Amino acid sequence: MPLIPEEPQIHESAQGPRATPASGRTAPTPRPVPGPRPAAPPRPGRPGPHRPTPPVQRTSRDTVAAKPGPAGPAAPVATATPQIQLIPASAEGALDAAEEAVDLLLDSGRAPGDVLVITTGEQHPWAAHELSFGETAYWAQHDAGDDVFYADASVAGRAVTRPVVVVAVNGGPDEAAATALPLALTRAGALLIVCGDPQQINSVLGAGV
């Protein structure tokens, strides 16, 4: 009989130490708590994307710097001197050479309204024909700007700037060429083609072309 009470004491002592390690295992449970804390650092990382926003303000400053850029177009105006091409021709053949130059321009894709032809001597047949209907109708076609326009050197000053100007030095007084060539240079936006005597043209323009 005395053996019976000893057995429950043995079982109790066995349960006691097992319960204590169980309580010790519950201690690791706070360890997962620090686990979410590292998740907090990524949150401060979010302000990082906000840092790119200041560069956006810098780009706005760049746009401000771009505003003075529009002053740049003044430079192209200064460098807007047209390219000059010389087609050697006699006074008698200058008009035919000018016609060939116009045909080449149109074949290369130039719009007819881009071309102005100035003659120093005899008027181009087209100009003579159109003027027969009166100057109002003649200059109305110039203002329309949808076709090649032919003008005598004496009235070429009334013509507006066009991308290409072709001058036919087909005779006339020397004063006509001396007036027409500098005028054509101011009326040509991109290209000036001069058909005539190279020596005469160089002496008027003051440069070897």
C-alpha cells in the first residue's frame, strides 16, 4: 500500500518539468514580434520615391531656361543667307536656263508657289500674258502664292520672299542686273539661282559664286 502514494508523486514530478519547458517555448513567441519591425524599414523607403519629385522641380527650372531659348530663332535669321547657285549662260540663253532650273526644282519636289523668277531684260512670256489682263489680276496671282511667279526686275521689289528665287540675267541695262541681284538675295529664303554671265554676276554680288 505505501507504494501507491509514491507513484502519483513520480507522475507529478514528471509533469512538472515538462510544463516548464512548455512555458519556456512560449517565450520565443515574442520573437515574431520583432519580425514585423523589419517590415517598418521598407516604409521609410517609400519617401525615397518622393525624392524624385524634386528633380521634377528642376525640370521646371529647365523649362524656364528653355524660355530664353526662343531668342535662338534670332540666330537662324542671322544665318538665313540663302545658298547661291550660278548657271553660266549668255544673255540670250539665260531665260531658257532659268526655265530649266524651274523645271528641275519642280521635279525635285518644290511646290510651284515656292519659286519666284526675276528677269532683267525681256519679260517672261507668262508675265507678259498675265499683265495683259491688268496689274490687279497679275498681282493677285502673286498674292495667292500657289504658282511660279514671274516678275520683271523693275517691279520685283513688290514681290514677297519665297524659298527659291531664280534670276535670269537676260539682257537689259547693267543697272537692272545691279538692282535685281541684291534684291533677289533678300527675297530668297533658302536658294538663289542666277543664270547669266559669271563675271557680271560676281561683280554685282561681290563674291565668287
